Amino acid sequence: MKKFLLGTVGLVALGMAAPASAADLAARPYTKAPPMVAAMYDWSGFYIGANGGWGSSRNCWDLVPPSAVIGSEGCHDATGGTAGGQLGYRWQNGTVVFGIEGQGNWADFRGSNISLLAPAFTNDTRIDAFGLITGQIGYAWNNALLYLKGGAAVTANRNRSFVTGTGVLAGSSDDDTRWGGVVGVGLEYGFAPNWSAAVEYDHLFMQDKTVDFTTPAGAFFATDSIRQDVDLVTVRINYRWGGPILAKY
């Protein structure tokens, strides 16, 4: 009887120990999910946008043969507003951003000066439009981008000479389209997943060009060599597609 009681107690003890052992085996240490890191802005993708601002063109006229009088006629600044658009593509590698862009703008830059050699006449320059084709390289701090740009530039100009005091047209040239180079710098900020805004400065180095002037009747008036460069300050807004914001862990 004693042996039977001892055996019964042993079986009960084993039965109670088994669930406890199973519970110990099933236990696992609790591990928290890794915290999400702030989303990283991606500048990669195509973009299209609009821009507007102010420009100033420095124009220096020199009378050259076959003009009757030779020498400098002086310089003037043609200033005014501009508006246009841009289309480009960027790709990002780490914090470095590369890009290519085409830009076309309407302009209303106007300026004049009385000729130093022939004060009876006033020289007048107008820039009606310009275009830029540029490459870019920049450094990104998440959704802020500082970039440099450079490439080719083209301007559409009108050059005329008026009688000083009366404003009567004395001589005009054919439309003056000239090519040159451009360098610029910009700071852009992504304020939404696909939207960004920027402030940009550009300097255009335009080629010197010899321009023939004729009277309204079609007779020869003068020939000038005109030097030109342009400074631009614009505000831009872009919409980008491709290159979504990436959430990293």
C-alpha cells in the first residue's frame, strides 16, 4: 500500500511539472520592431516647371567699317521682367545630384544711351526672348538641393537707332539672334513629395556680333560691333514625376 501511494504521488508530481516545462520552452524574449527612420527625399526623375523674375543685359556698341566714323558709342543696360518654363531630368547618387535641363523664356529687357560719337542718335537694345540648355551638378541635404549649372545660351535681340529728342527711327537691324554660354547657381527646396521651389541666378556670356543697320527706306545707315552679357534672377517651381520618397529602416 505504501509503495502504491508513493507511486501515485510521483505520477501527480510529473503531471504538474510537464505543463510548467512546456511553458518554459514556449517563452520567447520580446523584441521591438526597429524604429522607422525619417523619409529620404529623392530628386531623381523628370520635372517640368515655370519661372519668372528679372534680368539685365549689358550692351556696348562700337562703330566699325564701313561706318563713316569709327569708335565706341558707349554702353547701356537693358532691364526688365521675364517669364518662362523649364523641362529636365535629374538622377541622384547618394547626396550628389546630376541633371540636364532645357529652358525657354519670354523677356522684356529694354535700354538705351545717347551715342558718344554721334549724339544726334540714341542707340536702343531690346531682348525679347532667351533659351538655355544646361547640365547640372548639386549636393542634396534630404529635401534641400544646392546646384551649379552651365551650358549654352541663346538670345533674341532687336537693335535700333533713334533720332535723339524726337524718337524718330533712324536705323534698324535685322533680328539679332546670338549664341553664347551660361553659368548659374540655384537653391531648391522640396516642399511636397513631387513639388519643389527654387531661387536661381544665371550669367550669360554672349558672343560679340557685327550688326548692319539700314534706314527705314532701306539705305545703309551704320555698322556696329555689339558686345552683350546678361544677368538673370528667377524664382522657379517644379513638378517632378519618378523617384518617389523612400522610407528606410
